[in-house]
Amino acid sequence: MKNIITKMTALIAFVAVFTACEDDESLNVAEVSEVEALYTPENNKFFNLGASSSTVFEWQASKSADNGVVMYEVVFDEEGGDFSEPLYVIPSNGKGFDNKLTLSFTKLNEIAGMAGIAAEETGKLQWRVWSSKGLDIKESAEIRTIEVERPAGFPTPDELFLTGSATEGGADLSAAQNFVKTGPSTFEIYTRLESGSYKFVTRNTGEPESFYIGTDDKIKKDGETTFTGTAAVYRIRMDFSDGTTSMATIDKVELFFSPTDQYLFSFDYTENGSWEALNKLIQFNGSDERYKFRFTVTTNGATREEWFGSINKDNQRPNQNTADSFWYMFPVDNSRWDFTYKFIGEANGANVDVNIYLNSDLPEYTHEITVL
């Protein structure tokens, strides 16, 4: 009886080992089916990528031989491409486990750029789905096409510099002047331009991407702008989200003194978005010493006033311990008393130097008063 039990135990053990081997072998050769149907977007669907939106790519789920999970990737190629060297591959939602992908128009715009579709032009992209499990990868037999219209803008660089023979730093790339980033896609610079050419670059070293302003005042790639205008101080603004630009001349900068409702003096431009007014007498009107700044600017032939002042509607008189942020400069209204600064007490009856700095060297646009 004992011998029979021993033989049965050995048989059970053999069967268990054989079964385990079969299971291991089936896992090693586990296969996945190709995606048989693409659902959305429909073939030749048109998208204007200038909108702040997204679209969903969805397809029929694949099956695996062991009923395990399947991974998906959506693959993009240029029109007529064979996907042997795709433009872009991205996992589906859920870190690759879902049979759909939500893709922003911003990302689609980047992919369209990879396909050579120029800004403000229309072109086509192909897409299909890869399903995989382990080393087994299947391509969907179906390939669909989407048609896209790219907006005028470009992907926003981390930094932007101004260089060229018309600029303060000349054609020396290392001397390029840095823009101030004013928003997620916007830049601004105050600088002097003279006859010559200029362009905008993403770095001041190596071989950066370059941009220029076209005849339609839109941002264009890989070129330079010839400047034939009047040598002057300019403010240049760039918005990479829609490719728009604007230029204004800074005709005059003045210090407005609230107590007398007068402009005490004007400033001279030096360089790198900086102005100075040297050895100026300051005389308080009784106990009042409030001031702010008026900029006179011209854009497309239209001249207007722009005001810079304090972020606070009212301020206490500063002293030697006042934080640097007191002198930060922000766009304000033209009211006589509000959003003004106050001179330090030692300035009363003394001569002072006043310096304005509208550049990227400091955390914010600012100014300083030096009592002589």
C-alpha cells in the first residue's frame, strides 16, 4: 500500500512539474493580437490646432494569449510614411494600458512641426496603434489620416535673446541681450536699435534656434530682420502662442511729482533697458514727496502715455531698512496720488541720481535713488 502511495505521489509530482513547464512555456510565447479597428478620430478628420483643446484617439482592444494585460502606443508619421521611422510614439492613457489616448492640440502642433508642416499651413498626419505584450508587438493593419492646420505660433522657448548688427550687443552671440519672460508664452525687451539686422535666438551660445519678424509682423523661423528705421529706443514684445509681435519707440521717460502735479525731469537712455537722471535736486512740498514715472511711447504712428508706479496704492516713506521690492515698477494708472512711491527722507533738499532698470538682470523692473 505504501508503495502504491509513493508511486502516486511521484506521478502527481511529475504531472505538476510538466504542467508548470507548459505554463512557463505558454507565458514565454504569449502573443497579442493586433488592433483590428480604429474608432476615433474618423479618417481625414480636420483639426484647427490654434484652439485650446484636445482630441481623443480610440481603438478596439487587443487580446493576449494568456488573457493578460496589453500595452498600447499611438504612432504618428508624416503623410505617405511607412512608420519604419515614425515621427512620434506615445503611450495611451493609463500609462499605456487604456485603449484610448487624449492628446492636446499643443502636442499635435509639435508633431505637425516634426512632419514639416509650417506655421499657418495645413497638412496631414498618419496614425496607427501598436499593441504589445513583452517582446511581441503588433501593428494595427488600419492606418488613419488626420488633417491639421497649424497656428501662427511656435513652442515657447525657455529663454529668448536679441542679437545682430542692429542691436546693442552687435553680431557677437555671446553679447546677445536677454528678453524678460512676461508670461507663459510672452517676452519683452527694452533696447536700442540702429541700422543693420537683428534676430531672436533661444541661446547665446552654440547653434540656437532663431526667429525673425516677417513683413506681416508675425514670428517666422530661421531668418533675420533688416532694420532700416530710425535709430531709437524700442520695446519689442513677442507672443509665441499666436506668433504675434509689437514694437514701440520709447520717446520720453519722466519723473512725475505728485505734490506739484509736474514733471521734475526726464531721463537719458544708457543701455540694456536702463535710464538715468543724474544730479537732480529734490525738494519736498511740505511733507509730501510722492512720485511715479510717465513713459511716452509710439506704436504704429499712435503716441500715448504709459505709467509705472508702485504695486501698492499707498506707501510709507522708505528708510535704509526698506526691502528692495519697494522700488519695483509695475504698470499703473495716471492718477495723481495713487500707486506712487515716496522719496527717502535724506533726499529732501539734496541732489540725487535716479536709475531705472527694465531688463532681465533683476527679479522685477525696478529703480533706485542715490542721495549725493
